[in-house]
Amino acid sequence: MAKSKTVELRVDFHPSGSYTLKAREGAQSAFTDLKGPLSCNHDKGEFYRAVAREIARRAGKRIAYSDTTADV
């Protein structure tokens, strides 16, 4: 079985109060913003429920998760 590549997921918090989940996979050099409730979301609860669904959707892959809101 081939090794799973690591998917990096990062939560960014904007001073306006919005949350965005960004992803970088494989050889990508830059993070890309994910869409829907994972982008520019001002509802913290809805956003983190969507993050949980995104992580579950990627089950079986190695995930590196970071959350910049912990730095605030």
C-alpha cells in the first residue's frame, strides 16, 4: 500500500471576525482557501462543524491541522 501524503489544514482568523480553512496537499507550495461554510464564515459554530466534516471527509489521509485562532 502506498503511503498517504500529508494534507495540511490551517484555520485563519481575520480581524473582521471571519474564519477560513486553508488546505495544502502534496507538492503545492501555497495554501488554497476551501469553499462554502469553510470560507469567510462569521459563525464560529457553523465553521468548526464544517471543519470537522472536512476532516472526516479526508479519513484515511494523514492530516496536519493548525489553528491560528489559538494564537489570538
